[in-house]
Amino acid sequence: MKHFKNMLIVLAVSIAITFIFSLSTGTTSFSLRHFIVNVIYGVVIGGSIGLSGFVSHFVVSRLDVESKPLRTYVVLLIAIFAYITFDVFAVNALWYRYVYNMPFERIFASTGILITSIITIFIGLIIFFIILSKIYMKKFITAQKETQQAIKEADLARFETLKAQINPHFLFNSLNALSTLIHIDTNKADEFVSKLSGIYRYVLNHQDADLVPIEKELAFAEDFADLQSIRFNQNFTLTIQNIEGRENTMIIPLSLQLLLENVFKHNIVSQNKKVHISISFEDNYLVVSNNKTMTKEVNASYAVGLSNITNRYAVVSDRQCVIEDTKEYFTVKIPLIDAD
């Protein structure tokens, strides 16, 4: 159906061009016979050029369009140019020989016929290029949409996988701390359970969100720090900068919890080794920094916390997390995302 439609377009253009050529040669009136002859010529030359659609289909079916689109396009253009050139000269030679009884040597020596043939080839190529470009552009746009959709689906799947890592990690650490407190101080263990329930309520309410307002995450960080103060006998401090002017920014949920866990995980927290944590703003980043005490020997499996944040931000933001590890301080800068 598509080839038939393209052939009709070529036929219509060819018939129109045939009459234009006739006028350009000085013919100002047309007899019925002359009219019919011009129509037949237009049908013959247009129909033969229209067969280039089948040539293109033949070429494309034998080449790998998906993996080598440029090579296919170049080969196709060369094939179509060769076909249309041969077709136009062959049709004109036969037409003038058997319709107008001109000998071949006169036909090929005629400047007018040569110019007419060249113009016909040029017009045929233009028509074909327009049709071909339309087909390729449609395929290109479709391929781009499919590629973007595939990337989006892959990113969403990866994001969901990364978010799913948070709950087991958080619960594992909390239960470990609770197990220790039960044997040391039952009152603190009871307080720990009470605060843990509030913390876990936040986790359940926001774990499926892609982003949360910064004030909610900071409030959660304070509650989480209160929970950890029971665990570490208040041997650390947490300073949070005023949020004024940052109310319309968003952050990945539970990212501060993971960063704070990272601090306790990698540092010895005791009366002699107190840890000082600060949460502040710098440009469009939220900065979490802590002094380094004697480093603990940590199992490699716990690296999920920091990598989780880094990978999740890679999905939702063009800006990357910044990690600065010096002799005295460890700092993580996570991008703030403007609310739409």
C-alpha cells in the first residue's frame, strides 16, 4: 500500500513535469494525441521511477538497519541513484526511438534530451529522498522513544531495588542496638523501642516516595539522633543549620539516616572519642560532616549505605554526590532538588 501511494505521487509529478517540459520547448497548444502521448510518457517514466521503492525494500531487507543505519542509508542512496539514472536514460532512449522514430545516435547526441533526462533524474531523486527521509525520520523517532522508555524503565527498576535495600539495613542495626541495651539497661531499652516505633513509622510512610521535603528529612534526622543517643550514651553531638530559605527543596528519603548510620558505623563513639556531626547547606547541596575518631574495622557488606545514596541520586539528579575524606573529617554533599 505504501509503495502504491508513493508510485501515485511520482506519477502525478512526472505527468506535470512532462507538460512543463513541453511548454519549455515552445509548444503552446496541445492536440488530443499530444496530450495522450505526454500522459503515457509521464506514466511510463513515473511508474518506472516509482519502482525504486521496491529497490529500496530489496536493499534494506538484506542489510542490518538496526546496528548499521548509516551504512544502510549510504548503500541505499547509491543503489537508488544508479537505478534512477539507468531507468531514465533507458526509458528516454526507448521512448524517442520507438515513439518518435529517432535513431539512437541522434538521441544520445541531443542536448535537449540529455538535459531533460538529467532534470528528470534530479526530480526523481528529490522525490525519493523526501519519501526516504520521512520513513527514516519516523523510524528514528520511534527508536528514540523506545530507547528513552527502556532507559526510564531500567532507571525506575534500579531505583526501586535501591530503595528496597534501606529497610533491612536499618532494621538490622536497630535490632542489634536493642539486643545490646536489653542486657545493659532495660529502661533505656524500653525508651529505645518507643523511639524506634516512631522512627519506623516515618520509614514506612516515606520509603516509597522518590523525594521528600527537606524539613521532614531533617526532623527525622533529629529523631534518629535521639534514638542513637540512647545507644551511645549521648557521646556525640548533632548540629543542624537553620532551614530558612530552603523550604521548597527536596531530598531523597532516608538519605540522612543512612549517612548518620555511616558515621556511627565507621567511628568509635565513646566518652573519650566523641563524634561531632554537622548538617549544613552549601550552594545547592546538603552537607553532612563529622570528625573522625579511631576507625572501626567494618565488614565490607555494610558499604550499601553510601553506595545506595550515590546510586539513587544518579537516577533522580544530573548532579553527583560529593565525598570528601580527609585525615580529620569525613564529608558527604548530597544535591538538593527544587520542588516543582
